Amino acid sequence: MMRIVILISGRGSNMQAIVQACAAQAWSARVAAVVSNRADAAGLAFAALLRPLGLVHQLLLAAHQLAELVHLLAHGRLALAA
């Protein structure tokens, strides 16, 4: 099963669409982590609803840390496992 890491900074509407599509279309994938650069991002509330099911780990990063994480992932220098 593929594990998806979602980066958010606001409402998380795209994250919600991904979660709903995973369920509705029976994707062989699940959201393993939600990463935000803002502690007050509204999307974290939705991610918290998934957490009791053991589906999501939340990680709060500063903007520069988030940019570095994306860069490392994009260049194959980092793999995430949950």
C-alpha cells in the first residue's frame, strides 16, 4: 500500500479530496502524514479526525524546514516512512 504525505498551509481542501478519493475509489493508498508550516492551519483539524484511526501523524515545520523537506523528497535524497 502506498503511503501519502500531504503538505498543507491552510484549509486542507485538497487533502480532504485526496482522503475522500482514497476511500471512494478504493485506492491502494492511505494518508500517512500531514505536514504543515502553520500550527493554526484549519486542515490540521481534519487531519486530527483521521488520527484516532491510526492513519495520520501530524508534523509542524517552519516554512524553511518545509521547503527543505520538499526539496529533499523531490530529488530522491529522502524517503519518508510512517
